[in-house]
Amino acid sequence: MTQTDSSGHEPSGRFAPDPVREVLSSLGSAAGEKAKEILTASREKFEQIRKKSLEDLYNDTKTYIRENPGKSLLGALAAGFILGKILRRR
């Protein structure tokens, strides 16, 4: 005779039922694939940036700021806030 818990089910000794494990496993696989895609894209972008001259990078940055002033301002504010927090601790 097998033992049952208070709900009348047999204890399996597992942490999660098989369907839950399958879902979690597939989520882990999907996250791993997405991380690989991001890593590949980052490496490609880094190589593109590395091949450019300093003047080209400056012009690209200037163009981006003119086309995206809101994003640029928020990015500058965030960078200043983070630097302020880091430097204030010292």
C-alpha cells in the first residue's frame, strides 16, 4: 500500500510535476537562444564600431542625437545619475 498526503495524492519526491518541468525547461532553452542572439549581435556591432574612425563615430553620434533628442537626454540623465551615485560613495 502506498502512502498518500493530506490531499489524497501520492508523494512523488519531485519538486515540480513533469508538465511544469517541461515548460520551465523550454523557457530556459528559449532564454538561452535569445542570449546567444544578443551576444552575436553585440559582437557584430562592436566589430563595426571598432573598424570606424573616431571622426565617423563622432558624426554618427551627432546624427543620432539630432534624430533622437529625447532618448539622448534621458540617456545622459541616467548616466549622470549613475555616475553621481558611484562617485558620492567614495
